[in-house]
Amino acid sequence: MSSIRSVRERRTYRYYSQMIDNLRAKAFLLLLTLSTSAYCAVAPQLFLMQSRLVTEITIVGNYKTKRAVLISELLFKEGSYIENSEFIEVIRRSEENLQNTSLFNSVKITCDFPTLNTVEINIEVEERWYLWVFPLFEAEGRNFADFLRTNDGGNFNYGIYLKHANFRGRRN
């Protein structure tokens, strides 16, 4: 009799635990449905929006390089539309294009979304050094044996080499 009772108890326990699990699942689905329907009611244009309008491009940190040089490397312009499906890729490629110009140590592009279908692009760059000074020091002889034979110290060329890259700010 005790074994029958324990089997019945186990069956009833299993039955009630399955009922509770089913109720939890139904409650979760109900909450999920209500939250998405409320979200859709509040912002239905999110589901209809296909692209974003670039309203402003702000560039910070370009002291020598002209704005036109930076804008020419971007895959978008002010007033253009960027598809939502391609948005991250376009921003990443534009950042790579700016970095590949060899004019900057670092490039960071951030985005602000003032409204649902517009975007403001902020570009922060850190320009690299453009003025380089190199010392020149070389032996004047034809080869190292001549240098050792005439070791009077007068057979040297020395001086300074000055290199100024991006002189006018136009990547020249």
C-alpha cells in the first residue's frame, strides 16, 4: 500500500509541477507580447524607418589638415542617407579610410541620434607630427677601407635633413 501511495504522490507532484511550468511559460509569453505591442504602439516608426539622414558632421582635432581632405575620405556627406542595414559598416570603413591616409595617429567616429531618422556624426582625430628632423652623418670615402686608411676626420659629411609632411594641410 505504501508503494502505491508513493507512486500516486509522485504522479500528482509531476502533474502539478508541469502545470506550474506551463503557467510560467504562458505568463512569460503574455508579458513578452504585451511589452512588444506597447513598444510598437509607442514607436511604430522604428519598424518603418529604412535609412538615416546625416544632418551634421563635426570634426575635432584637425589643426593642420583641411576639413575637405577629411570629408573626401568619408563614405557619406552632410545631407546624404545611410541605410540602417549598412550603417555600422559605413562608419567603420570611413574610420579606416581616415586612418589609412597616414595623417593621423588615431581616428574615432561617434554618432548622436537627435531624432529617430537623423544622425549627427562626430569625428575626433589626433594629427601626427608633420615636422621631422633627421641628423645626417656619413663617411665620404668610396668604401670602409678608404675610411680607415685616411682617418684624419675631414672625410665626413654631416648636417640636418628637415622633412615637413602635409605642408599646406592638403595631404601633400
